[in-house]
Amino acid sequence: MMKFVILCFSLSNTLVEGSTNLFDGYKKRSGLIADVPAAILSNEVEFPLVGLGVGNLQSDRVENMIYEGLKGENRIRLFDTSQVAGVDNEIIQGIKSGTKRFKEADGIDDRVQVHLVTKIRHTYLGYERTKFAVKSILQTYSPVLKDSNIDFRIHFLIHHPRCIDSVDGMDCEKDEDELPGKVKRVGSAPHLGDGDAWKESWRALEDLYSSDDYPAISSIGVSNFSVEEMDELLGLSRVKPHLVQMNISSLIEDTTLVDRCKMHDTHIVVFNVMEHIVMRAAGTPRAFKSVALTGDALSNGRNAANPGQIILKWLTQNGISIIPRTHDLDHLSENSVGALARLSDISSNANIVLQKAVEAIHMGVDLDEDPRVQMSFYASDGDIFLYRYKENLADQTYVAYVGKGNSAKIWVNPNDTFRVYNAYDPKLFKDYVLLEHDGDDRHIAVGSL
């Protein structure tokens, strides 16, 4: 008697809801609520893995986006801006009102820890100008620093090592001319020097960070530095950079820079994930499919995660902080701590699959073939023959003989179909169709046929 069974495999059915090592081992300390994942910087400061970029938002949207980001269901505790953005007052109002609302809604008695990354503009490079900039920023944020509801932490970065006219948003002569006179009198114009004013800026950041007079300065670091500049910085620094902010392109392409950060325990924060990866994904359909299939598997039976969420989850699970920028409240929720926490762990195999997919999307060179997965067929009750076929049942390809109690492991593609025969009666068989996967090993136990 012939037995014909079609099985559809979806890894998401096997996952436990809410399981994620994004929060494993996390302890409530220093005002951070227990379900905000954080990296531990080299100075033992906890730094959130999930943030929100607000520096480039329209000023009239900044306050509300921060207010909404601080809500309990979003749980964003890291905001990123820059000195040149000029939205400090909006940030202050968003943090104060959002924190107050969060505490009241969730019944929180303790102060809520909120982190801000800001970056010193190229016109303020040099020892005295950098000190002037940092002190001015701290003075501006005094309403938050004095707020009894908030444990406010500021991280100062050098935005660029120097002014380069070819970089968008930089006009060296014009930017210098437009500075207030009191700033010009503090130090010489950095763009007229030898390009090393950033070294004096770093010395200023070291002095301010090391001083007991500025406890709100939680860490110092750099942004948009090349590996050569990082090597110079590491060679002259008394305080190693705690943070390095880089474009997602640098994370993918500049492995030497990434290795240098790892070697010196410098935490990486990435930006432009959506612009440089997600929005390019349609040009590499196989790589995009790899990401999408992973989303199906991580969603715990809910609606499949979108590609942006999967890539953000992948980055944070690998210990990299993210600061996606958006003015849309739906996107804010999708990119939040709460949304990423609802996704299951990305397995070690899927991690490799995603890395290859992200690299392919970024480079614009698609994967050679559809994503594959390893599947093992275990002969639990008797000897079997395993065949693969496509559209035509007559076109079957022998794969393996598997004796009782043994298994055969093979690479398969989505929509591959396998026929398993009883080794002694070819009229007894089962068909297996692989419809979905996320790059994980799958184990199929074949019972009596």
C-alpha cells in the first residue's frame, strides 16, 4: 500500500516564543531598566545596543520621536546627534517629557538612564576649541542633567578628523567664517593647519573625561576615522577610544578597521543601515531572499519580520550598536528594542548566511545561487533509499542509502523535493518538500513507511 505525505518545513514552528540571547546575562544596574540590552564598554559603562538617530531629522519632529521612543513598548534609551545638527533644545524637551511619561505609565520610581551621543564639529577641532565645545554642550544640557527623573549620560565623539571640502555638508572657509567671534578667538582655524588638529582635540577629550568636574561624560570616541587615523590615535592616546562610529559600509568593507576596534575593545556603533543595505536589497534578489527567509524563521509565529529588522537584529546580536534614523512612528516601533526582542535568536548558521547576504547586497553582486540549508534524514525504523527530484517524478536522482539508526546529511535548496523509499518495498515512500528555512541544520526522522 502506497503512503504519500507532503511535509512543509518552517523553522519558526520549532522556536520558543521570546527566546533571545540579546538579553542573556543582562543585569539591572545604574538606572537602566532590565529589558534594555547593552554592551559593556572598556571603561565598564553600559551602552545601549539599540538607539535612534535624531541629528538629521527635521527639527519639528525631534521632540516627538524621542518622546515616543522612550515609551515602554519601544524602550529606546540611546539617541544620536551632532553639534552641527542644532536640535539640542528639541532633544532636551523630548527626553524630559518622554522620561516623565514613561515613569508615570510604568510606575518607575528610580531615575531612568538615558544616553546621548553627540559629535564635535570639524570647526571646533583643536585643544581649546574642543574644550569650549564640550563645556558649551554640557551647559546646554543642564536641564536634563539636573532633572531628578533622569540619569543622563553623554558620549562625546570627534565627528571628522578634519574638514574636507568634497564631503557633503563641509565648506571649510565658509564654515569658519560663520563661527561666532568668541569661538574664533578661542583657537586658530583648524582647516588652515597641517590636518592634525584632531590630535589636540583628543587630548582635550581625554582631559575632560578624566576630570572629576564632568561626571556626565561617560565615554569618548571618534567617528569617520580611517584605520590609519585610528592607528595614530591608538598610538598617542592616554585614554583609548571607547566608541567608534562608522558607516555600515566601513563595517563590511574595512575589515582591518573592524579588527583594530576589536583588538582594543573599542565598541562599534553603525549608521546608514537602511540607506546602504535595506534600500538596495531589491537589486540582489537571491541575497534579499536569504534575509527574508531568515525573517520568516525568527518571527515566532507572528507576521514575518521585515528585512530591516532582521539586519538590525543581526548587528545587535553580534554586539554592534545601531542608531537607525526615521521620522515615521511605525518605523520607530519596528526598529525599537521591543520589536527586536520579540524576534528569536539568529543561529550560528543563519548568522553566516546573513553575513554573506548583507555583503552581497552592499556590493551589488548577488549570490550565485538561492540560499541553502543542511538537512539530515534519519532512518529511525528501517533502511531507506533517498532520492531528489524536481518537477518530473521520472527525473529522480539517487542521493543516499541510509541504514536503520543512521542518517545522511545533505545540502538542499528551498522547494527541493525528496522521496524516501522503504529499502525493500519501493511502493512505500514519503515525499518531503522544503518550503522555508533560515540556513539552519534540519533533522528529519523517517519512521516506518
